[in-house]
Amino acid sequence: MEENIAQGTFEKTKLEEGFYLLKFQNLNKTPVKVQRNINSSFIQFHFSGKGENRFFFNNGGYKISLSEENSLLLYNPKRDLPIDLELEPNGWVVSIVISIKKFHALFSEEAGYISFLNLENRDKQYYKDLPLSPGMVIALNQVQNYNVGLTIRNLYYKAKAYELLSLYFNRGKEPDVEQCPFLIDEENVLKIRKAKDIVIANMAEPPSLQELSREIGLSLKKLKEGFKQIYGDSVFSFLFDYKMEYARKLLDSGEYNVNEVGLKVGYSTSSHFIAAFRKKFGTTPKKYLMSLSSET
């Protein structure tokens, strides 16, 4: 299920009974508020991928910041704890909401070693903010930028949700070096993120892979492997999807015609833009605009 939330998007996926993954994203140039009811039988894990986002409590009387690449755990067994989230422009947050019953089942033998599950703390409210590890940053970006078919989306999300929870409670261990050896170095993760920001900022005239690898100070091989590992796709496949989504939002705004949108995303001729848009969405920009007008 995906729905609009005032210039943003909200997506809720039921992974199992009592186990949900939520995705919040603000596509606007101003902050956006999102509110969702969550009852007291659930533990909430919030992971901020981008933006200085904020959670509000007690009808806005108290707030907790959720900075970029940080996490926030929330639990209050004595009262409902609705999500009251303010997203910064271009900010996004991925949340895992899991019932107490389901969560205890994950740690049936180790529950006594997790502070908020022991007898002393079991009925107390609890919150904890922690920075994301490099492995968690990778998993989080893969959730946000997944490139898998709809038929296996739930399975993919479930796997990533379990991975995020495992990494959250296993901070003493090194990242999985066997899967991608160079990602043990947090600096390389930051370089890959910088590469993504560069190609987006220059989407109309992106640098070549060789130029990009020189600019971020990473070998071409590590750039290709790392980008695929973190964002689930090659650099230019990722950029193509981003450009088409951006073009669609420009068309949605009603402020630009088809030629202007094509130029903004880097197509010098309208025919090339139309072909690319059709490849992505299965329709032409003109027909897409017509469908928008017919809905109003």
C-alpha cells in the first residue's frame, strides 16, 4: 500500500502478522508532517536515511531529533505511541514496527540480555537513539532504493528488515567482509554515497564512470561493486530510474511542458526523452499528462 502524504509518500508493507515495514519520504521543498496511529503493543525502530527529521510527542509538546544516518527505538507499554514525524525537504525514514509478541519470539533465549526486555524494564517506557553502522546504512539504502519486481518485494523487504534488526543488536561484530570486502571501510561507504549525490546533482550531464571514480577517490572496480551493493543497481541504471521519476514529478507539477522536462533531465531531443519515458512507465509523457487531466 502506497499513498500520498502532502507532497510526500507513505508506504506500508505487512511482512508477517504483527510485523510491518513503513517508508516515509518528503518530496517537497518544505517540511512535511506525517502522523500514524501505533498502539502500545508495538516496538518501533526508526532509521533516518536522509535529513534532520523530528518526532513529536504529547501533541507536539516534546520532540526528539532523528538525524541523518541515525536510529531511534521507541517503546511504551502503558500508552499508545502514535508516529508524529516531521520530514525535512528530501528527507526519508524507514521504520520497522513489530509487536511485543513477535519481537520476544525473535529473542526467546536471549531476551534477558536485552535491557528493555528484562524483568526490571519490561513494563517501562524506553527510547534510545544510536548512529547507524556502515552495514546498516547499506541495508537501509537498499530498502529505499530497491530494484526488484513487485512479486518479490515483500520477501525482499522482510529479508532487509531482519537484516536491520540483526545489525542493530549485533554492533560488536565486523561487517560481513566475505560479501563485499571493501565495505568494511566506512570511508568507502561515504565515497559511494558521494558518487550517488554527484550523479544526481549533475543528472543532465553526468560524469563518466572514470571521471566519477577520480572525483570520489575510489577505483573504478570498487565504485561499480560498491554502488551495486548499496543501491542495488549500476550507476547509470540507478540514474535512469531517478531521472524518470524526477521527470514524472515535474510533469505532475504542471509547470513544464514535455520538451522542458526532457531538457531538465538531460535529453537534448524530445524523441529521446519520450522513448526513455515510455521504457520506464509504458506510456508517453503526453499520454501521461492526459491521464492526469482526466483524473481531475
